[in-house]
Amino acid sequence: MTVATSPAFRTIHPRVRKPRPALMRWYRRNERVVLSVAGVVLFFVVWEIGSAAGFVDKFFFSSPSAIATAGASEVTKARFWDDVRITALELVVGTGASVVLAVPLGIFIGWYRRLSLTFDPWLNFFNALPRVALVPLVVLWFGLDWNMKAVVVFLGGFFAIILPTVEGVRTVERHLLDVSRSFRASSRLIFTSLVIPGTLPFIVSGLRIAIGRVLAGVVIGEFYAQTQGIGVMIYKAEASLQSDRMLFGVLIFTVLGIVLYESVGAAERYFQRWRPVREDEA
């Protein structure tokens, strides 16, 4: 009589993965963009249908088609491009000055203890002070020209950037600094290899916060000055009950904010290529 014996080991063959369709592979690579665009398109479709069906009051909220028509009419006017030029000038000058001054000042204040003790109360004071309350004083100093609005933009972005930068320098790990000094690393090498890379995520966070504040600053400045700019166009459209034209101006600032936010994110990914990718981010 023969007894059937089972093999001591069972051979496990690797599972053959079926290749995904090309469309599925493309979707997986661009999932974030596809879902974001789909969400925006769905919102505008629902808005248009609700406006046509009467569920959305056209007097207050208009409709996407009416806003597009008003925008197409607006871009044909020379006055609109003058407003765009002035608003862009205010944003570029104010935001650029806030970044150029806030980042190095924040690094030095966070690095040097005596500077930190000297400037901390003033930074906290001006950060707690509503920037809108300073607009009449800024007008008194600079008048109603574009440079006044650039200063308002600067005030909105400066404190949003410098405070996270100071905090980022303070959070650099002390034992890394001690090790670098024990190997006689120069102050320049410590700054470029430890302090600045360690502070970069805080600077980026400050830039993201500053985007909303600089856009709010330019709108507030243009509302107050009533001279030129996209904010003036929005104000005049609201005064004449043109909700479609008003919302077109609001959408310009919205799209600009999204572009700036994504640009900051792209810059962060570029400058942090050296960081190892965690498993939950892969």
C-alpha cells in the first residue's frame, strides 16, 4: 500500500499583474488635477442650472454665463487693462518688498537672541493690530496713488511671513547645531546647510498665509482710494447693481489666489527635493 505524501514546501508563483489601461494610468498620474477640475466644473454647472431654474437669484448671484458675457465685454475696454496694470503693480511691489524684507529679517531675529528679545514685542504688537486701522494713516503719508495701496499690501504680507520665519529658526534642532560647531563648521555653512533648509517649511507656510492677506490688502486699498484697480471696478459694479460684472472681478482675484498658492507649492517642492519621501506621502 502506497501513502501519498505532500511536498514539504509549496511553490508560490508570483502573481502576474495585468497592465492597466492607458486611460487608467493617465488618471492615476493626474488624479489630483482631474478631481479638482471636475469639482470646479460641477460647481459652475449646478450654479448655471440653479440660476436658469430660478433656485438661484440672478439679481444677487447672477449666473456663470452672464458673468462670462460681462467678462468678455469688460476685457475689450482699455480702462479694464489699466485697472489690471495698476493692481498688478501694487501686488508685485508690495508682495516683493514684504518677501525680500521679511525673510532675512526673520532669520536674523530668530538666530540672534538679543535681536529676538528686542523685536518680539513689536512684532506681536503690529501683528495683533488690524491693518485696516492703519489705512487712514498710510493715506496721510503716501496719498491716494498706487504706492499707498502697495504699502497696504506690504503690511498684509510682511507680518504673515516674518513671524513663521522667526519661529522656524528657533525650531532648528540644537544638537545638530552643536555637532556642526564641534566639527568647526563656519557660520555661513551652518546657515546654508541647517538653518535655511530647516526654516524653509515655515517660510512657505508664511507665504501661503500671506497670499490671502496681500489680496485682501490690495482690495481694501483700492476700495478706500477709489482711483484705479480691479477693486475699484468691483466697487463701482456693486454700486450700479451689476452683479455679473462685480463677480467677474471677484473671480479674477480668486483665480489669481489659486495661481499664487499653487506657485508657492511648486517652489516648495523644488527647494525640498533633498528631503526623503515618507511612506504615507509616496
